[in-house]
Amino acid sequence: MLTIGCHLSSAKGYEAMGKEAVKIQANTFQFFTRNPRGGKAKEIKEEDVEKFLKLAQEQDFPCILAHAPYTLNGCSADEGIREFAKNTMADDLKRMEYTPGNCYNFHPGSHVKQGVEIGITYIAGMLNEILSKEQRTTVLLETMAGKGSEVGRTFEELREILDRVELQEKMGVCLDTCHVYDGGYDIVGDLDGVLTEFDRVIGLDRLKAVHLNDSMFGFGSHKDRHAKIGEGKIGFEAMKRIINHPSLRKLPFYLETPNDLEGYAREIAMLKEAYME
């Protein structure tokens, strides 16, 4: 069975997201832990969580994925921004314990002219302060497109962060199809080769989720602009190969395409039809 969902608004709570997912024939979903531009998180209501957990069990949701705000930059040159990132992520991971056994995804950040090595040092240091043996959430580093001074533009940079984290069993990677293609990994012409490289550098056992996005600008552009499935430079045929690849097909896929709920429903239907049971 294809595990697929899309990004949903968390404004109305967990149960509402679960019901929206069911409505569009999804069996998972992604959500922001708080306003994507940062700020205070909405209070979690235990009754809402209980209703969602019951719904998720009834609908056989295998997992959900939380996404950190875009404003988090754990490798900023500004100490205050790094402290904000650390405190926000620590709070998010506490909140994730209401729905244990899921994943929390974040963009590694931008080193802002300090250099990749310093950026990696800051990110790993932040994770070592935050992660705990008791937590039941897996934290995912997202592959990045390489615009500006982003850290995580190569598999090697992600591996270096992972190597420096003490509680490595709490860590994983989320592969974004638009980001890796824009970053110069040819998942259209050589998907096997890219996944072999990922396995060599990071290890496919570390790959826990896939952001399924087409690319507006395409291979090596370093632009990070998502397109609707089949309407970008990656194309639908490549997307079919991705969701059916032996190394990927059992992972959860999350759409972050420029869509409304109806558009997500269409894409989910297209991909389910293309999935080989």
C-alpha cells in the first residue's frame, strides 16, 4: 500500500487534520508545529489528540510528519537566532510526545558566510543539547537545494552532521525530490545511481520519509521552487519510478506541491493509480 499524504494546516488541531486527510484519501499527513514563520505554538488539547489517535488507528495511519518552522536556523552567525532555534525545537519535541513514534523534520539552516564546517558544528551541537534518550520522536534532516549558504546541499554534509550527533538512533533523513534534483542529483535520468550514492554516503536505513515535489526550475538550478506533480522539470514518469522504487516504495511520501485540498486529492489519486501493489 502506498503511504501518501500532503501538508495540512494545523490551525484546527489534530483531529481536523486527520479528517481532512481521510477526505482526500490520504493515509498520512505533514503539518507545521507552529506558524511556519515562527512564533508561539498553539496550545495542544489532550481531548483533540485522543480523538486523532483513535481516528488514526481506525484509518490505519502508519505515521505523521511534523515540520519545524522555516525561521529555525541553528547555524546562524547570530547567537540569539541559534538560541531561538534550539529553544523552539526543544519545545516542539516535547509537544511531539503527545503523538509518540512519529517524525520531526527540519531544514539544517544557513551558515551565512561562516562556512559549512562551522554551520555543521553548530547544528550538531544544537542537536546534542536537545535530543534525549527518552524521546519517542525521530528527528529528520532534510536534503536541501543548495541556494545561498544552505547546509545540507550534499549527502556528505548531512552525513557529517549525523556523525557528530551522540544519539544517532534518534536521527534520520527526509529526501525532498525537488531539492535533490535542483541540488544536482539526477533522480530523473539516474535514480538508481542517486540512491546508490545516498546509501554509500548516508545509508538507506537512515531514510525515513520523502517529500514528493516536482521542480519548477530543474536540475542543478539550486532554486528550490516546487511544482505540481507532472507539471515541472522532474515529470510524472520519474515520479512513478520514485514511488515504485524498491528502496523507496515502503516509505511515507508527503506532497508539498502548490495546491489546495482538491489539488492534493487529484495528485494522491494519480499516484495511487501509478503505484504497483
